[in-house]
Amino acid sequence: MSFKFETGLGAKHGMNLKELASKLGLSPTTVSRALNGYPEVNETTRERVMAAAKRHNYRPNTRAIRLATGRAMAVGHVIPIATRHEIVNPVFADFIAGAGETYSRNDYDMVLSVVPDDQEEDTYRGLKSKGNVDGVIVHAPRMNDARIGLLHEIGLPFVVHGRATGTTLPYSWLDVNNRRAFRRATEFLLDLGHRRIALVNGLEFMDFAIRRRAGYGEALAARDIALDPTIMSSDEMTEIAGYKAARRMLASATPPTAFLCASMISGMGMRRAIEERGLAMGRDISVIIHDDDLSYMKNGEDLPIFTATRSSVREAGRQAAEMLLDLIAHPGAGPQQRLLEAELIIGQSTAPAPKA
Amino acid sequence: MSFKFETGLGAKHGMNLKELASKLGLSPTTVSRALNGYPEVNETTRERVMAAAKRHNYRPNTRAIRLATGRAMAVGHVIPIATRHEIVNPVFADFIAGAGETYSRNDYDMVLSVVPDDQEEDTYRGLKSKGNVDGVIVHAPRMNDARIGLLHEIGLPFVVHGRATGTTLPYSWLDVNNRRAFRRATEFLLDLGHRRIALVNGLEFMDFAIRRRAGYGEALAARDIALDPTIMSSDEMTEIAGYKAARRMLASATPPTAFLCASMISGMGMRRAIEERGLAMGRDISVIIHDDDLSYMKNGEDLPIFTATRSSVREAGRQAAEMLLDLIAHPGAGPQQRLLEAELIIGQSTAPAPKA
DNA sequence: TGGCGCATCCAAAGCGGTTTGGGGTCGATT
DNA sequence: AATCGACCCCAAACCGCTTTGGATGCGCCA
């Protein structure tokens, strides 16, 4: 009954199709077609309808459209909150911003689900069977990521941001060429004369970290330098983790002269460790980071602070979203892949290896 | 016609209420009521229905529920992308994560709209009239923020994260006591003997920045110290901005001995400027930051890197979302407000003022 | 024994759009 | 003059659920 009241009062609830149609002396059918650009309506009628729609500020009810068409006009991003280490990936913000721009332009909604990681599978199944979204973006793929098989099984279109080593199923992804980027960065340090190059990597169950490590390994192998596990670490990409890894390695008997580091944030922690030790980054110790080009964490202005492999995660978001919308629009077409190359930006944090 | 195919094939499209009902030999009415816990259904029947629903993996179609009930079961977060300075606020990620936890628990969807800031008003109007959401969270309020009046006008429930000085309308908000936090921090520095205390603030059309400046001013005034505009800056809270502000101030004839800084990220830039000058933070120069307790940017572990005013933005997200859901559930009730106090955490970045 | 009330269940009318399957009109064709 | 297409438009079904307004049956009391 309170419902009756609301819809009764409802001057506020806005014009609907039926009202608009009767105001125009037309049928809802015709009005709907006129507004949606169908050909079987007279052009002058269409203009009359369009004008009236604007005048009365008519906006079709999304809920009704969704039910009638069977499309959600929305895509989902499932953000798992690790129950163990509660890290909110700092690149999410920029990726989401990029993807969101694409969605806005295409009149799609973006729905975010933040769920404990043990409920992730259930969330995907629900998203599909309850019909909340037409597709999803898969974040932070791991090796042999189970989500790919799952999404295949339930038949929900998806694009992976990154790749999942070990998966045989075909699927759509957009990734940065992490292997090549880290190989180039390592070669760059080698060319500067460095021989003890440390790798401060992300967590190695994350696919991107595996690829970065591979690129690093390739470059060293090509110069016949053996991997040294004592100067290779793998951890979350936080300031603290970068600090601790660098501090530990610098304290060793044979410290590295250069660092390769997975993110700008951990790079800042590394710098802290370096300076705490009375050394100078870019003189005593060289550092190369991977720069996601986060808007709140620009790597300097004219002169970059860090030498870096750079690839905009915001742009990745834009493009991944476009791929997904395309997949949704053309369900027949096969999976799409796109590999972005990172630039190598020379900044102030690298220098020739000190004479031994 | 391709539609026919899909729904024709659609073993996949899942069980719906009608099918389930006929399988049970019951009417849709009864099944609906059984599942939604209405009293006018026999307990044994209810159990039979529940069991069948689980067995057939029935999940009610969200789109239909939304249309039938008139509720969106979703809340919106509008994230304006400033056309001038394209900064994605780094605290969004954590705030969103916190809010998202609350939504997940309550079976609400979170829909994010990333829009150019000149389309913000239109976005809110659309969200309301198209019925996409039941309420919204307003981010990053400014002085005399126009959104508050707008949302009042269009009748969309909302909670502001922060406050908007100058607004006379009553509205719901959740904020940190920024004024008191910065006043305490300033007093702390004063007690350590500092007299030239710089303020590296956020952009001062942002409400929180105004309040922080007020707290800073109060503390100085209480000790009869005049404000000195040359050691007060106001800019985006990026690493670069912090660096530049600190560098400029340190280069002056009468540099500050202490800094009050709006964020951990700009604090890291300040540290860079300090060390670049051959000074040590926490010895030559004291620094206090505001710490939003971002998960990827922890302020040290046992021993905090920075002395800081701390307040978890993730927790703020959780609570703001709860307030909003409460507002939506009880449209009659008046606006709610909640003021969170920040802790003052003593870290390694502060020390007594050097003897002049 | 007739009637009342309670416990259960159902048919049908929404919700607000889209889409199907015609149905007039009218000028052109034969 | 009858036929035939365009061309425009409409009535009604439908999407999958909720909710209203009964209907049915049964125990129980006067």
C-alpha cells in the first residue's frame, strides 16, 4: 500500500513510455521504434516523438529495458579480497577508470563485486544466472587460473587483463609484453656494466611476475650469468616489501649493484633502503622499475625519477573494456588477444656500474 | 530470430520461477512466497520448494526482480574525471573496496560511473530517472558542493564521503575530523619546539583541505604564531607535488624545520626532496603526514615510517555504505552523520626541533 | 449444523519496456 | 477496376518476477 502511495504521488517517478505515447496520440510501439531508430516510422513522426521525449525529459526505464531485451547492459569486475593478505591492488583504480570511460561512452554500466576470494566462483555463477551482467573482466590472473575454465563453462563472455600460463583453452586477453620489457631492462643494465642485478618481483603465482622473471632470466642467460636466488625476491608490491627486500640484499657480502623492480611503489621502498644505507640511487645503485603510469604516481615530469618500463594501465583498461564490449556484441566471433609493448624510459635512477 | 535460437537452445539460461513451480506442481505465487519467507505458506511446502530450488540451482532473475519491485538493488558511485588534471584519486580503491564489502554482504550491486566532470549532473539525473540505482555515494566534496542541492532536488538518497562547507541543506555524511587531526599534529610539532611548520595541503577547493588548514591555523594561533603563506602550499596529492613543494620551501632563506603533509604519497615526495638536499627526515626535518591506511601503502610495520594522523579510508567506505543502505531502507528517517576521529601515530619522521 | 476464521494456495494483474504479427492507406501496376 | 507493395502504425504477447484479491478446505464453536 505504501507502494500505491509512492506511485500515486509519483509526479517524480518520471514519464514512461505509455504516458508519452498517449500524450502524442501514438501507440507505445511506434514511440519505442521512433526513439530506437527503427525504419518503419515516418521521419516527421520520429521528429515529433524525439522532440516530445526531450521536452518531457523522458528516459526509458533501464530495468524494463533489461528485462525486455534480456541484456544486462552492464559488465562486471570481480575484485577478490584475499582473505590472507588484504591488499587492494593499487592499479585497480586506474584500470577501472580507463575501463569506465569506455563503458560510459557506450552506455554500459560497470558493476563491481568485492568478494572474499573463496567466494569468487560463486560470484561468477551468480552474475551469470541472475543475469546481472553481459560479461566480465578477469583481474590479476594466476598460473593455471581456474576462472578461465569456469567462465568458459558457464558461458559468460570475458576478457582477462593479463594471461594465464598453463591454460590450454582459448580465451580473450589483453596483456603487456612483460617478458620482453624485463628482458630489455635487464639488457640495459648489463650494457651499463652491471653484473649483479637483483630482481624484486611481485608474487610469483601471479602470471605477470612469472613472465617478468622469464625475461630477466633470458637476458642473464644470454650473457652466461647464472641466476642467484639470494638476489631474487618475490612479494607483494608494497612500499614495505620493496624496502625490506632491498635492505636485505644490500646488507649481504656481495650486494647487487642494480635492481629490477616490479612497481613504482616498491621502488620507492627500495630507494628508502638505499638511502638509509648512505648510498645514492642512480649513482651507487641503479634501479629500474615497471611504471604503470598511475595518475597519482607519475614517474617525474620532464625527467623521470626512475628508469622504467612503462605501460599505461589506464589505457589497458580502456582497451580491455572495448574488447569485451566487442565480444558481447559479436558472440559468434572467436577470442581476441592484444599484446601491448612497454616503453623503456631512461630516467635518473640508472648509471654505469661502479668500477669494482 | 537469433533470439529465438538462443532461448531455444537455452538449457543454459537457467531455471525460472515458472518452470520450477510447474516442476513442483505449485503456482509461481507460492514458490515466490516460499523462497522469500512469507508466512502464508506451509512449512513443509517451503522446505520442499527450497530443496527443489537448490537442487535445480534456481536463482531468481535480477532484472525481473528489479522491474517488479521497483528497486534497483544497486548503489552508484560517480567518479568524475577532471578534464583538467586527470587524477584518479588513489584513495578510491580502498574506499571502494570497503564499500563493496558492505554491498556484497547485503546483496546490493555497486555500479561505478566514470564520467567527465562536466557531465556529472547529467549522470546523477540519469541514474535516478532511468532507475539504475537506489542511492549514491558522493565523493570528494568541495566547498559549496552543487551536488548536494542537486541530489536533494531529484530525490536520490545519498551519503557524502566528507562534508561540504557552506551547504545549508541537511544531508548525510561520514567524515574524518580533519580539523582536529591537523590541529593535534601541529600542536605535537609545536611541543617538539618547532616554530616554522610548513603545510603541504591538498587542493583547497576540496573540503577536507580547508578543514585541515583550519586545524593547522588554530594550533598556530593558539601559540601566537602568524601564518606564513610562503610555507603553505596547496596542490594535488601526488609524489611530484609533494617533492616540488618541499624542495621550494627548503631552498628558501628561512626553511621550515617541520612539514605537515596531506598524504603519504606526497610525503614520499617530500622525503625525496629532503634527502636530495642532504638532510635526514626525522632528524633535521620533521614530517607528519595524514595516513589513509591504504593497504598497498602501509606506513611501516611495527615502527611507522611517518608520524601520522591515521584513519582508515577502507573502514570509512564500509561505514558510508552502511549508512546509505540504511537510508535506502528507511526513507522516512532523517539524515545521518558520522564523524570519525583520526589517531596520532608517532613514527620515525619527527624529532625535536634542531637548536637554532 | 451453519458459519466463522485460519491456513494454504492460486489466477491474474501489474512493473515498463521490446517485438511479433498483422491491418489500413494509398499510389502504382496490369 | 482489381491487385500489389510500400509505408505507417497498432494491438497484444512477452520478459520473469511480485503482489493483490480472492478461492478452497478444514477445524471448531455456538
